[in-house]
Amino acid sequence: MPRRIYPLRILGMGLGGMVVGVVLWERHASVSAWLAMVLPAFVWPHVAYLITRHSADPYRAETRNLLIDSALAASFVPLMHFNLLPSVLLLTLTMVDKITTGIRGLWARALPAMLVGGLAGAALAGLHWAPETSMRVMVACLPVMALHTLSVSMVSYQLIRQSARHNQMLDELRRVDALTGLFGRGHWQEQAEAALRRHHASNEPACMLMLDIDHFKEINDAHGHTVGDEVIRALAHVVRGNVRAGDCAGRYGGDEFAIVLPGMLAKDALAIAHRIREQTEGVRLRSLPGVRITSSIGVAPADHRHSNLRAWIDAADAALYAAKNGGRNRVAGCMEPALAPAV
């Protein structure tokens, strides 16, 4: 935080000091007035940085520094005899800076700080009312308006990009199952619904595979959940090695996996299911090489009789349980879908 604010404080206070300096030059100000401008504008940013760097709580120290910034900016107003344009400009930009920090309530705490700063400036310079703004002062204000707007815009852009990256990471966490690296159930269902809609709209083929680890409860009970997790990761590795880039393989729940194969005919889905079953049978765990892992797989092509995703999932589940009831370690339920009714 100190490193991020330091150059912005140098820029903001320095440009503000230049505007105040033009007004003071027009007013033929005293040496004390010039010192009251130079110290806050050109010395304070470096002092603030050192205070924060050596503080045990840099965040709190920098928050105090921001309030001091507000007081110093307000002290310039009576110093300029309330010259209208630069006074309004400095006070407005000071409040904008406090709002854009994102620190809750900082802008409200800045108001009394600005009041104190204004009273201190009035005590030093006296109360003189000269609000007229010359063309020379107007020109001096232009760099402040332009550079401040650009700097705030760049900071806002960086925050937006950072927020977008965080949102992308959160979306990845939502879509991906942490244990297996496969898609989570929510994302998998979205892709399955999209494949079923395309099938109904254009008769594009699609297949669903439902996989289950045989006797998984016995493995968990005999060897513990750590080994159970290792078995699940091993099957996920086999699944990843047998799907295409456009397929969607996910963890459906527990030791059950589901794969959506868009654009694939039933016979090709059957071949993939057999490959997964055979490769699973060959998996050996490093910690327990004697444990034999097998899987049962149900295959269900998308069908026009599947009115919704639930019906398609039920068909794949029925095929899976047919494989399990048939003796496990097998593939079942692959049938060609019914054709779309003629129009």
C-alpha cells in the first residue's frame, strides 16, 4: 500500500502545489505563505512514505496519512484567499481520492480533517476574500485536472482487471472439483443440458457415460478415506486420458463420475467406455499395489424421448445399475436412440 500511494501522493500534492504557487505569485505572498505551500506539497509526500514504512501497522498509518493529505489540501484554500477555481478543484479532487481508496468511511472522516486544515490555513494566512481566477491560474489548473483524471482512471482500470481475474479464479473453483480436477456437478449439468438441447434442435448425437467405482465403500472401510481419495483421483486420471477437448467429464458425486460426449454416436461412446473400464482395471496404487480397482459404466445416448436432463441422467443411471447388477466391471446400456419424429 505505501509503495502504491507514494508516487500518486507525489504527483497529486506536487501538481496542487504548483497551482497554489501560481496564485501566491500573483498575490505577491509572504515567505511564510510560500513555506506553507512548499512543505505540504513537496516535502510531506516523502515524510508520509517514511512514516508508513517504519510503522508497525502500515495500513493504519497510511489511513492517517490520507486524512493529513485532506487537511493539508484544505489549508491551501485560505492561503490562496479563496481563489475560486483552484479551491474548488483541490477540495473536489481531495474527496475523490478518499472515495477511490475504497476504505470504508474514509471520505466522511476526511471532512472534519479538511475543516481543521482550513481553519489552520486561515489562522496562518488570515481571512482574505479574493475569489477571482485569472487566465494564468486557469491554465495552471489544467494539468491537475488532466493528470489526476488519467491517474485515477488507470488505478480504476487496474482494480477492474484484478477483480476480473479474481472472478475468473472463483469461476474456475466453482467449475472444477478440487479432488479430481474434473468439472464439478453444476458445470457438468450445464454442458449436459446444452448437448441435449442441440440434440432436440438439430438431431446432433450425444452420449452420456455414468461411471461408478466397484466396491468403493469396502475400500474406504478397509483402508481409510485417504486411500479412497487416491482411488478417486486414479479413476479421474483415467477418465481425463480418454476424453476429447470438447467433452465434459465431471465428478457427479462421491465415487460416481459422469461424462458428456457431444457429437458422438453410441458405438463410439461404447468404445470409450470399454477403454476406461480396461484401463481402470490396470490401475495400481503406489501405497497399496495389491488393491484391485474396477469400474462399472452405463452408456446412454441422447434421445428425443428424454424431455429434460433428469430423464437423460436416469437413463444413464439405469444403464450403470444394469452393469453393476450384471456382475460389475463391465459396460452396459448402450442402445441407439430413437429417431426424431418426422415433420
